[in-house]
Amino acid sequence: MNFKNHYQKKRFGQHWLVNEKILEKIKEVAELNENDFVLEIGPGRGALTSKLLDSEIRKLHAIELDRDLIDYLNGRFKNNKKFSLQQGDILTTNLDSINNQITKVVANIPYNITGPILDIFVGRLGLIREYNYKKIIFLMQKEVVDRILSNEGSNSVGALSVRMQLLSKIKKICDVDPSSFSPPPKVFSSLVVFEPLKAELRLDIRSEEYIDKLLRISYNSRRKMLRNTLKSILSNDEINKLSEASKICFNLRPQDLSINQWINLADNCIKIEIKK
């Protein structure tokens, strides 16, 4: 296929990165080496793919949803033995055969699937996967990155902030102007690096499961005080005991709690539940 005949599809959220400095920055922060097996999500027309292949990596496997780009990409990189390509939706593609080989994941994420992508690659509370990517380098909507990095007391802090910070080390590299893409999106983006925590550095699975439960209950009614939202799972007597044991004021709202307080709250909830 002649690439000139390809039209970007809004339904796929296609905003291709054309800023050379940002393309080089992604390659730089990935810290690629000869042992790396890179998964690239949505290579598009291959601008970033080309940069990544021009390194010492062992392998690059790309997954592209747009069938119209498959022939073009295969033609462009057919002489590169490090390159392989698969047509499919990253949200439903089975990666079991390569997951244990992948060391780094790189993607310019379509904004409409950010949540599910984070769930698949950064992980979930209460679920330990056998594989553990060393680095996940994502271009994401700036607003979402800022929310993920928010701490207690901020209006933007939410359940996603707590989950992501408990699952990985996170570093925002830089903001990216809409003019860096073709066509330009309506919002700013940010380049961010996630380093998922190894299983031995994670919290106890039971604690993670309870934190996730508390986050869902509390942030479903984020304007309500904890005392009121926790009534759906605890009696008034249990709430009073929990407040005393955790030394947390339950007149606070969920966005006022630090990550350590969520951990403390979950652990004390578990103790109350065990005594029943």
C-alpha cells in the first residue's frame, strides 16, 4: 500500500508523533540495550519504530490495530530481522507467548483506552503476574498523568492515583505540545515512565485487595465523608473502632487520605473482619 493513500481514522485515536526531539527523548529514557525485547503498541507509520530498531535491542514486536497499515509497516521494515508485527487490538490480544520475554513497553496511547491499557501493563491491586516489565514508557494525556501523580489534598487525586503509586515507580519526563502530533490533539500530552514494582516489593495481596475495595467504595462518593461511605460495609461500632485503631478522622473525604493512611485503614479493616 502507498502510504499517501492512507487516511488517519478518528475511531482509532490516531495522532502520530512527528516531533523528532520527543521521538529521540522516548528512545533515550527507554535506556535500550542488547537484552531488551520491546513491545510497541500502535506503531502507526513507524516513526518511533524506526528509532527503536536503530539501537542494540534484541527484538521489537509491534501490535497495530489498523489493518490498512500492516502491509506498509511490513514493507518498510522487512529487511530488519529484529522486527515483527501483529495485527490486533491490544486490549484483546493474547500476549502469553511473549510476555515473559518483554522487558520494555512503549506506546503513544489513544486517550480513549488509557484506563484499560494501564490495567493490562502497569497492573492491578490484588493481582500478581508472573512477568514484570522493567520499564513502560507511555505518551498519555497530560491531565491523566497529573492525576496519577497527585497526592492527598489535591482536587485531582483519585483512586487511580493511589493504585498506580502502589503498583509502580512513576516519573513524568516532560509535557508534549499538541503541535508535536499529526493531526494535533485538542489537549496536551505527557511522556511518563512506569517501573512496575517486583512482587517482593508489593504489599500483601490481602491488603491490596482491601485497599482496592475501600477505594472503589470511597471514591464512588468522593464528596461524602468516610464515615458515611464505609457504612455500606461496616457497622457504626466497627467504624468507631476502626477510626480509633487507625488514628484516622472519618470526617475526612477520600482525597484527604495519604497512601500510608489507605494502607493503615485496610490493615485495620482486615483485623476487624478476622475477628468476626
